[in-house]
Amino acid sequence: MFLSIQVNLFLLKFERRDIILIVGLLLLMIGLIPFMTPVYAAIIVIGVYFLIKFYVGRKSQLIKQDVGEGICMECGSKIIDKKCSNCDIL
Ligand SMILES: [Zn+2]
């Protein structure tokens, strides 16, 4: 129960961070438009977005390796043998 709340908070935080990232990149694009055509500004911003996504993805992958096999997205229990120790008990 406690773990599942933690996972939900983590997902919420991640989404909010994503929105902040997109807003920041939009502002960057607006800032770049006076210096170049909007198409180039958009390409640069999309490039930066994917770089950040790639970096964040790699980082969360490293965190996942640290945790072990990970935690269940349904309940937050530990994953053992690719099965949730809580949901997948038959
Ligand atoms: Zn589960």
C-alpha cells in the first residue's frame, strides 16, 4: 500500500516534470525564432527534447537496475522472476 502510493507520486512527478520540460522548450523555440526560421527553431527544440528524453530514459534505466527487477506498476510490489509478488500469485 505504502509502496504503491510512492509509485503513484513518482509517476505524477514525472508527468509534471515532462510538462515543465515541454513548456521550457516552447519558450526556447519562441526565443530562437527571431534568430532563425521557425522550422529550424522547431527542429532544434525537438532535437533537444529527444536528447533530454534519451538522457532521462537512460538514467531511469540505471535506477531500475539498482532496484533490481523493478516494481509492479499495478501495486508497487517487488517484481521477482518477472512476476509481481502480489498480483501474479495464482
Ligand atoms: Zn502487483
